[in-house]
Amino acid sequence: MGFNEIDFYGKQIGLEQIDETLKQFDEQARISGSPIVVDFTHNQLTDECISKLSPLILDPRVQEIRFDNNHLTDHGINILCRLLAQRAIPLKALSLSGNTLQEAGVNSVVRFLLSATGAELTFLGLESCNITAQGTAALCAALSNNRSLKTLKLNSNPIQQGVKQIAEFLYQNSTLETLQLCQCSLDPENTKFLGIALKRNNSLLELNLDSNELNEDVVTSLIEDLIFNNKLQTYIGPDIQGQIAAICERNRTLPCNARWLPTYNPDTTLEQRMAALILDTPAGADDTLQFQCTRSALRTGAFQQFCSASPSLSETIASASYSEACHTTVKRTRTKTIGK
């Protein structure tokens, strides 16, 4: 089912226009049979406006609200988050970018994320909100057990050392797909922890580290860790000779059900072992397809897909189509199905 967008973008809505705005919303919502997106970006909304907008904020038909670039303070954010926590049907997407939050405002967002309704949010936009390392730590703590958030936008915040808490969150998380940290003054040494997290993380598809002063040592460390990541497909940020871009390209060629073997140890050095990927087969299937690749194969991104698998258990396919001297062996192994 699609979404019906009710667009109030740039309408210069302030306190005096709220009643008319609610009337327009009700008229448009009444004829819509789809979930509703309400866009209040670039208006003159103040804290008092949020209280008067409560019928719209609580409306179960509304699934996404954008309050970007208004004049909300911590008080207004607190009112908004308390209303959102009271919704009968949880909101799916919330964007507050361009509103300056102090510690109290961040704490209000944190309390909402910890509520039953906040726990089902899939999109959170907090760009240019003046969120510091302390605020970042509080957000990550609130998201530590979250299993619904898909997109987190934190661009243009002075996160600095808070990138370490983001890495700790990523290390445990298994649902986030997009993380944007552009122009966040990321601390170089703590940014290395992102790589460690991405060796384990199996969900993140897009990462933006652009416009951060990350030196070559940090980027090299990130590359060495990303070699063992098989999910990241889009990267924006500093690179060395396109190596991260090649890793992302390699990952895009892998089947969506590829994952690391249970025996894979992300802390083992590249020189000591070979990496292994496994393709999950449908429930009840008798066979498991395994990929074993050398370090150079992982780096080049020249993976070939062997999806036309034969029932033959003796099938063995070899490939040597890499720019570096290496090979990949694909083999079938029998797996037992418990209870059958």
C-alpha cells in the first residue's frame, strides 16, 4: 500500500494558521485510503503550535511526520514526544532535522524511543540538531535493543567522540540499514571502532562518512575491516584508490541470503585464516551452498554467483576470474534436518 502525502512544505505556517491547517488536513485525510505522510518542513512552527497540532499528531492514519527546519525548542520537542508516545498506532517515521536540541530535548527523544510506540519507529531524522557526544551516547543507549529502526540520519551534528557509542550500537544491531554521519567532526581514533563494528554487523547497507577529517590511517583501518563485511553496498566518504567502493560493488553481487559461516571469527587476522560465506537454503532443504574465498578474492570484488545449483552432491565448481592470483571453490554439503 502506498502513502498519501499531505504537503505543507514552506507554507509559512505559524500559530495563527494552525486552525486552518487542521481543517485542510482533515479534508485531505478524509478522502485518503492510504497511510498519511505530513510534511511541515520549512515553516514557522513554535512550541505552542505543537500543542495545537495534537489532533493531527495523534491521528492513527498519520504514519510519518516531518518537522524539519522550524523553530522548536526543547519544550516543544518534549510536548511532541509525549504526544507520540500516546498514539494508539505507532508512528513509523519522524524527522526533526534543523531544530536545535539541548540536553533536555535529546532526553525527550530518548524517552520516546524507549516507549512502546517509539520502539516501532523505522526512520529517525536528527540532522543539524546540535547533538553532541553526550547526546549521541544517550540516543545509542536508547536504541541498543531496538529491532525496528532502518534509517538513522545524524548529519551535521558535533558528534566527535560519540562515534564510539555509535559503533557499539552497530556492533549489536541487526536491523539498521542506513546510517548518515556526514560532517559530524568525527574523532579519527574513535572512528576506527566503526570498522570493528562492521566486521560483525550484518544489516547496514548504506554508510555516509563524508566531510569528516579522517586521515589515511583511519581509512586504511576501515578498509581492512570492511573486507570481512558482506552487506554494505553504498559508501560515501574518504577512500583509498576506490578500495571501499570495490568492496561495496563486491557485496552488491552477492545473493541477499549470504552470511558468514558460524565458525567465522571477526577477530582473527587476515593473514591467519580464509574467509567463508554461506548461502542459506529454504527451510527443509537438504543442501547448503558454501563459498570459501582467499583474501585477495575478497578484496577484488570479482565474486561470481553460482545460483544455478544442481542437486548433485558431488558438484564442484572452480573459478579463477580475478585480477589477482586467487581462486574460489564452491561445493555442496549435505545438512541434516532435525525430526525428519
